[in-house]
Amino acid sequence: MNPALVLPVVDLRPLLPMLVLAATAAIVIVLDLLPPRERKDHLGFVSALGVVLTLIMTYWMTFSIGGGELRGFRGMVVLDPYALFFNIVIGYATGLVILLSMDYIRREGQEAGEFYILILLSSLGMMLMASAGDLIIVFLGLETMSIALYVLTGFFRHRLEAGEASMKYFLMGAFASGFFLYGIALIFGATGTTNLDRIANAVAAGAGRDPMLAIGFGLLLVGFGFKISSVPFHMWAPDAYEGAPTSITAFIATGSKAAAFASLLRVLLTALRGVPLDWPMLVWGLAAITMTVGNVVALAQQNLKRMLAYSSIAHVGYMLVGVVAGGSLGNGSVLFYLLAYTFTTAGAFGAILLLERDGREAVQLADYGGLATRHPVLAVALSVFLLSLIGIPPTAGFVGKFYLFGAAVKSGYVWLAVIGVLNSAVAAYYYLRLIVFMYMREPEGAPTVMAPSFSGALALAVALWGVVQLGVAPGPLFDLAQAAVIPLLR
Amino acid sequence: MAYLLTLVTFLPAVGAVLVLALPRRQEHVTKLVTLGATLVAFVVSLPLYFRFDPTSADYQFVEQKAWIPSLGVTYHLGVDGISVLLVLLTTFLMPLVILSSWTSIESRWKEFAVTMLLLEAGMIGVFVSLDLFLFYVFWEAMLIPMYLIIGIWGGHNRVYAAIKFILYTLAGSLLMLVAILVLYFHHGAATSVYTFDLPVLARYVLPGGRMQDLLFFAFTLAFAIKVPMFPFHTWLPDAHVEAPTAGSVILAGVLLKMGTYGFLRFCLPLFPDASLHYAPWMFALSVIGILYGAWVSTVQPDIKKLVAYSSVSHLGFVVLGLFTLTAQGMVGGLIQMVSHGLSTGALFLMVGMIYERRHTRLIADFGGLWKVIPAFSVIFLVVCLSSVGLPGLNGFVGEFLILLGAFQVDRLSAVLATAGIIFAAVYLLWMYQRVCFGEVTHEANRRLTDLTPREWAVLLPVLLFIFWIGVYPTTFTAMTEPSVQALIAQVQSKAQATVAAMVTR
């Protein structure tokens, strides 16, 4: 008897949101080849539309699966409320970045269809990371995301610093991937599997005492440390942030960070459960060092993109506070904070990229002298984003920090919360300095002008809406975030 | 009238939106709309006085709605005898401040109006919130408008002063945030009711000991910076001197009261043991503040700086009164909060008026003003005397009650604080003498114009209350007494309960 060819039944439903993104990317590739060749605006709109569809699909799936989950490819891909929440975060990040990019890349003379395609593919990788139930899939998502981001970082070829940034990001990222893969290999050696649930089972069955497993997880954490840019693996971030196109900087700061956190938390909560390691204390130290280094170094920055890079390192420190705290409150607050941080940071970078002076982007503090008299609306918007970064109510940033530090206090890490709030006070200084320039200084030299951009204004409006809405009525989304992590904590 | 407090709190914010919609060129309309918004807010707040039941110690005009149910955060508003006068003081001062800024704010009036109105909403919100989360939101949100007012419309060194102001207050209040969270989770773990509701938390007897002490310190630090108590006062002179008149008046009149209000509303009922235990320290810091503020005031060459340091001294009295935990001391403290808002507010207003005319505030640049601008000088004298504490004017009532209370608890503090009143007479009257009496020493002062009708309109309402409180304080003390008595009873019974718990353990 010949063995009949039996095709496995592939359930594509766990991939639905990603399939929409992939389809959009494919459509944009085709449209890119068709006329008009000189203008690429429509590609941006198509991409943004695809992202909106993905978001709608995500919301719909959230409702339709309820608290359950869909598993596909033998548990390699998991679509659960947790993944869907991150799809929302990544979806907003991608949508905002696409809207911000549209007029920006034309202004810089670098308009190309690839830009949107790479953003969409990178976003696809991010969502895959959030859905990964297997270390191999985590790695697959990580590489899909990162390789697209390396290209995007160096997209402005005429700029020297873009090449430098891209090179640094790529080299560091390659190292991180190496660590990551080696970690996966060691874990596989210790447990005989790369599936997160089966690793947890193997650990429970006694593999947890194997030093190979501990080393493997250590290497894995180093890899994640690079991707979330926590100290001491943060060195690439300031250069990459500074050299990348500003909209891509926003994407690295929001989307890639959210994706890295998504799989980091999933690995910690599922596979690492039951490992006899005191990892919360390790992360305690990382959190304290990360926020302190980020904030203190940010104090000295004159370049806004660099300042926000260090500030984003500090914010990773705050989020690690939630990781340390653990439980549904701690992990839920990390998810909520990522969403709040996405709106805030995308908004802040968006405001920066809309401004130019002397034909270059306005990234120096001095460029912002007297901006409030010239562009009052933009100045108010940027101020709201900065206040949210400080954590002043009633903005999303405040509520996010409130949840994070509340979780820390609840789990008994009061001193970590104290370090966190003192850091917020330090951070207030450099954010407020920008407000000082906008409102309390007179403009010097050539005027800073705003590039008219409908899509940019739309992106800022969405970000502002997010910041205010999460600040005033955080209840529903926080409940969603908390419900998303509870199944992982079984 | 079910939503009266919401209305009072958010009317100014609605006014801010209205002003935002006005075209920039219509500056006069902007001014009128702003004044109108603050007047409407004042009128709407009047029922808080007329319908207030002065015999009840309970919260009145209460509103409560779920806000973030999963955390136990509610939108809970209400006033009692402790906060009602402060709300009224805020709504009363705002129109006067707007009127005083008519010409003294020369640039960006529209932004100024929006900031002031948002500030008013924030300030009222702080006084009417009965939920710790909501309170904290208003408490922090209000910093930003004040920061902008000092930083944009202030004097030469305004940016430095503004940043100093906000970093000081932020550092203090962020530690309070951690303390709020600790209290919340502790209460939740002990009673399995997770809530930020102040009345609920205040009923809970927190065990005495290290935790209560640390929580008390965190709250006290936030409030002490705000008051400001010695040695946390160094931001105040800078902020006051650099702020525009409107900013100084609101800072002295309302913002500083938030610190003393915080002691009354949060520190005493939530941490009674620690409050009683550390009361001697608070007395000591208050008395140092009273004397130090007075002495430093005496040597100031700048009138505005003199008034700023006098605030340190006067607020020292308030804190002294509150921590006596006697009815007299606490009612006195409350009355002194209002009185200080009126007298010091008026002093800043008048310093602002004279600064607008001469563009200087140095005492040495004046002299003999009585002959040139008699009406101004007479009112200035009344205001100075009210700040000194002359019987028959408002300042006397509060200080007298405070000293009465302090004398029952700690005589040394009472005696030293009394000396502070004498020094107040020294620095204020000496300043007055150099400014208004004698011969006109500067030619520029000969052509000064006396008070304009607008300035009369700013000052007369304040004068009315300066005399009213001075002559018949019962109108106001009667409103506060039941709440104060209830607070004292609560603090003492809770303190006894913790002591009993320690004994049985």
C-alpha cells in the first residue's frame, strides 16, 4: 500500500490579524510597481488602511474568542487575549508610524514604496513574537522584525549618521540574536523541546536543576535585554535612535519594545515558571539601574532624539518594575504601560518630525525657542506628550506609572517604587526643559516652521486622543490588559 | 443642586475652553470672558455658603460615582467645615486676580487666561476631592498651570524660579504617591476592601509603629514643602518674587493653603498616632518658621520678598495651631488660612499696583507716598495692620485662637510664637514707615497716580472681609467648629484604639 498523501489540516485562524498585515504588504508591493511612479502617497494610505483592518480584526477576535485561545501549528502559534492585546499596541504603533512617515519621507526626498512594506513586515514580525508559543517562533518573529528595522534605520542613505546607526543597530542586533539562539540551543539541550509549555513541564519534572537550563535562560534574557534596551545592553539605542528616520525611531521605541516585552513576559511566565532561580531580584536590580542610568544620562542631552532615546531606556526601567512585581496587577500594568507609552512616544516623535528649521529636522533643544507663540497647537500637543512622559495627571503616563508602582507596592517592593518616583522627579527636569524652551524662551535665528501634513496631524490627533483617554478613563483597557495576563499565570 | 461641586470645579475649565475658542486679536473680549467665567464660578459657589449646614460635621453636597471600579477609585466630592471656606476663598480671589492682571499682564493674555482658569479648576478640585486618587490627580495637575504662570509671565529669573518650584513640589508629592499606595494596599489587605475613598480610609485604625511613621513622613514632606515649613521653604521666595502679581496672590492665597489643608484632611485623621507623637517636632519647626520668617523679612530690601518671607512666618502659625489638636487652635488655624489668603493676597496686589507704576519694588525707592497717593496709602496701612494682627481686623482672630490653643499644649511654643507677632509688627510697620511716611525722596514718585476705579474694585471686596472677619468672626468660625470637633474626637479615639491594641498585644 502506498502511503496516502495526507495534508495536515492547517488552522489559519490564529494567524488572522497577521495575515491581514501580510496581505496588505503584498498589495503594497504590487501597487508600488504600478503608476504613478513619482508619488507614493497612496501606498501610505493603503498601508494605514491595512493596519486599521488589522486592528478591527484584532478587536473582533478579542470579542469572539472571549477568554479562550486559539492554537495553531502544534502550539507554535498562540492567539490568546495576551497576544491580541499586544496586537492592539503594535497595531497602533504601526498605524501612527505610517501616518507620520507619509509626508516626512517625501520631505526628505526618500519616498519609496519599500518604506511602507518594510514597516508592515516588521510589524508582522512583532505580532508573531507576541503570539509565539515556541522559542523558534520567537526567534523567527524577532528576526523578521529586526531585519526590516535595520534597513529602515539606514533608509536615509544620504545621511552619514543613518549608515552609522544602521550598522551599529545591525551589529548589536546580530550579537543579541546570537546570544538568543545559543540560549535556545542550551534550553533545548536541557529539556528536549523548544515549546514553552513543554519546557515548563520538563522544568516541573526536574530539568530545572540542570545548570545548562539556567545558562540558557540567562542568554535568552541577554537577548531580550538588547531588544528592550535595558542597561547594560542599551548602548546601541541612542545612536540608532538619533540616526534613524524619526518615524522609525518612534517605531523602534514603541513597536519593537512592545514585541520584545510580549515574548519576554510570555517566556518568563510560562516556560520559566517553576525554575528555582530568583529572577525577580535580578530584574529588581536591572530595573533600578536601567531607570537611573536612562534618566541621569538624559539630563545631559541637547539633541531631542537622543534625549528621548535615554528617556525610553528609563521607561523600560519603569516597566521592569511591573515585571518584578509580577502577578496579574504587575504584568497587567506592564501591558497597559506599553500602550500608554506607545501613544505618548509616537506623539512626541511625531511632533518633532513635523518641525524643521533651516531645511533640517528640528532636533536641537534650541530649535524649540518660542515655539508656543509660532505654533501654539503643536506646542500644546507636544507639552501634553511630555507631561505624560513625566507622569503628570490626567495623562496616560500618570495612570501607567500609578499601576506600575502600585503593583510594586502591593508585592512588597516599596523601595523599588520609591526609586521609581524619585527617578520621575529627575526625569521631570529634562522634559520640562523642553517646555521651558517652547514657552519661556524667545526664538533665536532662523524660524522653526511646521511642515504641513494632513496625515501627520491625524497621527498626532490619534496619539493625543489615546493619551487623554487612557489618562481619564483607564478602567476598560486596564481590565483588558489584566484579563490578558491572567491565563498565563495559571 | 446635586452636581453643585462638579459645577463649581469644572466651570472654570469650561471657561478656559471658551477663551480658547476666542480669536487672539479680541484681547478685550478675552479679558471680559475670563472675568465673567471667574465671576460665574464665584456666584455658583455661593450656595456652598448659604446652603451649608453649619451644625453638621458631615461632608455635604456629596457626589460619588464609580470611576475606575477595578481599583476602587471613585469620583467622590464633598465639602465640610474644613474645606468649604477654602473653596469659597478660591472662587472669591480669582475674579479679583483676573481684574488685577488687566494691564499688568502685557503679553499672551489669552494663554494667561486659559492657564489661570485651569489653575482655578485644579485648586477647587484639590479642596473638594474625597478620594485619594482624585485628590492626587488634582494636586499634581495643578502644578503645571502654576509652573507656566511663573515661567512665562514672571520676572527676570522666572525660569529658574519656575523649575525650582515644580521640582520641589513634585519630589515631595511623588513620595506621597508611594505612601498613598502603601496605605491603599495595607487597608485592602487588612479589610479586603480596596478603596481610595478618604472617609473609608479615615475610619480604619492603622496600627501604630514604623509603617505609620513612614507614611506620616511621606505625607508630611509633601505638605511641608507646599506650606512651606522651615527648612523646606527655599523655593518660596524665588517663586513669589519672580511670579507675576496674579501668580503671587494665588500662590500665597490658595496654593500654600493646600499644604496646611493636607495636614488637616489627611495627616491627622489617617495617621493619628504619628501626628500626636511628632507634634512637638511640628511645633518646633513651626516656631522656627515663625521667628526665622519674621527676622528674614525684616532685612529684605524688596517689598515683595518681604511679603514672601512673611508668609513663611504666618503659615508657621497655622501649622502650630493645627497640631495643637485643640478646638481653638484648629479653628484658629483655619481662620488664619483664610485671613492670610486675604491679607497677604491684598499685600501682593498692592505691591503689584505700585510696581506697575514705578517698575521697582525696592523699599529704598519709595518714601512719602502718603502725600502723593493718600488713598493707596490708607488701604495699604489697613492691609499691613491686618497682616500684623491688629485687633478688629482679620489677622488677630486667627492668631489669637492659635495662641490660645498652643498655650494649653505647649507654653514655650506659645510664648515664642507670640514674639513672632511682635516681629511681624516690626517688619511690616517699619517697611510701611519707609515707604509711605516722611518726605518724598524720589522725583519719580511725585507724579504717581492714585488708585484707579478698577483697583478700587479689586481691593474693596478684600477690605470688606478683612473687617468682617475681624469684627464678627463667628460667621466663619461657626461653620468650621463641628467639623473640627469631630476631627479631634476621631483622632483621639483612633489614637486610643491603637494604644489599646498595643497594650493587649
